[in-house]
Amino acid sequence: MMVALSAFFFFISQHSLLSLPLWILAGLTLGGAASKLFRNGGWMGLSVVGFVLGIANIFLGSMANATFLNAYGTYGTAVITHEEETASQLNDANIWEYDAVVRTADGRDVKTSFDTMSASLYPPRNAIQIPPKGERFVVKYIPGFERNIAILRDESPFGKRLLLQKALEPVERAAARVEASPGNADFRREYRETLETFLDRHAGAAPPEMVDRYRNELKRLNGA
């Protein structure tokens, strides 16, 4: 059952445009069957539901696939072995195609592929973040259909770097304000608070030299 579901989610996420007429056809078929069974033509409204689901799948199919795999999948790893820029575009940026090799929990290697639009990333965010070529990352898959993977970005090295970079933004903004006006007490207070928050939440993930530098900076500010 899970293998069949994984194959279904793989198809609708990898072929979202191709599956649109299939969603419409499914709605028409179910609507016609229900109308005939219950002798009520109102069930033909399912055709509209099929169209709406087909449109929604273009934008949300990969997200649904990632959520399914994260909930029911098995941990593995993968590495991108080839990347190629295409002429197609998404949000004014060219779409990339990727080949990858999945290493399953039992040590097997399975080939797979995806592109910028079909990559299933978990947790879902309004950002497409693909691991760099050659760097191993964490995935989940359903045994029996290992080609379908969810990229667990927050558990992978590339995703942890992105999270750390995001966490550093308020620290860097506060530091720039202090540099612009060293005598401003409010700026120093804000800088101290952002340093304390960063160290409390990210000291374990940040490079040791960065942690030491920020701790020394915090001591300097507290002694000022």
C-alpha cells in the first residue's frame, strides 16, 4: 500500500502539468459514477473538484509528497551526481535538472532524478534550496520505491548552514548599527541582546571560533 502511495505521489510531483488532465478526468469519472449510482446529477460537481485539485497540485504536489515521505518514510542519504541548467524558467530563474544516487538504510544504491520544480523538500518553505553537487544529504523514502525521496534540509549539512546564515542576519545588522554609531546606547543594547539570543540558540551548531568571538564581544559589551 505504501509503495503504491509513494509511486502516486512521485508521479504527481514529478509530472504536475501532465497530471492535470488526469485529475480532471478522475473528477469527471467519479462524478459520473456517483451521479449514476445515486441518480443525482449534482455529483458532476466532482469534475470541478478534480480541476481545482489539478491546479493546486502544480504548486503543492511536491510539498504533499515531502510531507507524506517525512511521515511514513525510512531514513537514508543521497548525493547529487550531475546538475544541468535548462532553458525553462521559474520566477525568472532557470530551472535545473539533477541526477542523484540514494543510499538506502540497507546499503543499496538507487538512481533517481528531479528538477527545481519537482524537488520534494521538508520542512516546506517558500524557498527552493537544493544541496550542492557532491555533498551527501539526508532523505526519507518508502522501501520498495526508493526513487521517490524527500530532502530533509534541516537535518542535512547544507540546510544547517542555511539556518545558521539566517540566524546570523540580526546579529550582523545590529553589529553594523553599532559600527555606524558606537556611542548609541540603544544600538549597543540591541547588539548585546541579539548576541545573547544567537549564543543561546545556536552555540552548538556554529563554528567554535565564531562562538568564541561572539562570547568575547558580549563580554566587551557587558563591561562597557
